[in-house]
Amino acid sequence: MIRNTGEIQMARDGITFEQVAAAADALVGEGVQPTIRAVRERLGTGSPNTVHRHLVAWREARPATTAAAPELPAPLAAALANEIQRAAAQARAEVESRLVQTQSEAADLAAAGEALEAERDALLEQVAALTTERDTLAGKAQQQAVDLAEAQQRIEREQQAAESARVEVATARLKIEAQAERQVEQTAELERLRAALSEAQQGRIAAEQQAAVLSARLEAITDRASRAETRVEGLEKQIQQAGQELSSARVQVQAQQTALDGAVRDIEAAKRQVEEARAQAKKAGEEAAELRGRLAAAAVPGKE
């Protein structure tokens, strides 16, 4: 049980000899034996060891009282006095010897008790300090719990933002793929208009192969997008790679035929459309569906 600061201070300061002596005198005046318990009850406080030490000093300082002897014949009185003195001297010697030993032991016990009480008071102060520290740590733990909850909310908001970014990136990627496939289809159409019948057949085969590759790539990227919630950066790299492929296709088209300038302009327009992809997400999905239909038509030989 932890005492308050006032009780700890009172135990540390102790009681004085004057307080114990006054209480003992009052008890004697009331006809009550001044024991340690009676003095402590009269004072309302005090260490038993300290009260004992002051009571011993109080008893030693009190004058000895002697009772009036009855009047006896002189010879009898002298004989009785001698015998009483002899017996009293012997008894007093034994009592004094025991008293000295008892007082020495009591003093040792009192000193040990006071040392234990001082140690107890020090421990009580340590317990009070530890209690204060515990309360402080409990407050810090509560604050950390609040901070943790706020951090969890921030993480959830960031996850939602990342999910929105992933959807936007996936939409932009689909838009780029749709534009690339449309450009390839336009290039194939220009090849068929100016090539001979034999070259038209080869162009159709090349167009079918390229359409198959693009269709497979579209399906693969779509499948990766559904499983890549935590791979937003990877999707951005794929978009950059798609842009590089578009640039390479543009160079190849320019090397093969100058008539593909229109296709180059479409590629440039597609790049601008990528920047507007967030605002045209719905339209990009419709164009992707249309592209799949046109890819299916392109896969049939001889069908424009």
C-alpha cells in the first residue's frame, strides 16, 4: 500500500523526545501505563522504534520514587532493613544486569528498526516515483496508439490513391495499345493499296501475324493488370516500352514508304491522346472493343 507524500515526510522526520515525554506524562497523570502502543495512540503517529528509544530516555530521566516504610520497633526495623537491603541489592544487581542487557538489545533492535524504516521510506519513494513513471508511460502508450491509428488511416488513404493511379495507368496503357494497333492496321491498308497481288498476300500474312502478336500482348497485359495492384511502377515502364515500340514502328514505316507520313501524324496524335487518357477512359474502352473487331476481320485472308 503506497502512502501519500505527507505520510512519507512524517515517517522520515519522526517524532521528538519532547512529544513522547509529554504524552507519557499525560498517560501517567491519567493512571495509564505509558507503553509504546499507548504513546503512539496518544500521538496518532510515530515509529515504534523511535517511541521506544524516547520512552527509555524518559524513564531514565524520571526521579526515583520511594514508598514510606511502616513504623516498626527499632531492632526489628534494623534487622528487616538489613535483610531487605541485602535482598534488594542482590535483586537490584540481577535486575540491573538484565536491564542493561535488555536495554542494549532494545537499543540495537531500535537502531535496526529505524534503519529498516528509513529503507522502507526510501523504497516507498521509489515506488511513488515508479508509479509516476508508469502513469507517464501509460499516457505515452495511449498517445502512440492514437498515432498508430492515424498512421493506419494515412496508409489506407495512400493505398486508395495507389489503386486509383493503377486504374488510370491501366486505362492509359489500353489507350496506347489501341492507338498502336490502329496505326498498324492503317499501315497494312496502305501496303495493300500500292503493292502487287503477290505482295498484298504477304502483307496480309504480316498483318495477321502482327495482329496476333498485338492481340496476345493485349491479353497478356490485361491479365497482368488484374494481378498487378502493387506494380504501378512496372506498368509505367511497360507504357514507356510501348512508346518506344511505337517510335521504332514509326521509323520503320518512314524507311519503307514516304506515304506513311499520315500514319506518323496519327502516332503523334496518339501520344497527345495518351496525355488526355484520364479524361477519355470510357472512349478508350470503346475503341479497344472496336479494335478487337477489326483485328478479327483482319485475320480473315482477302477481307478488308
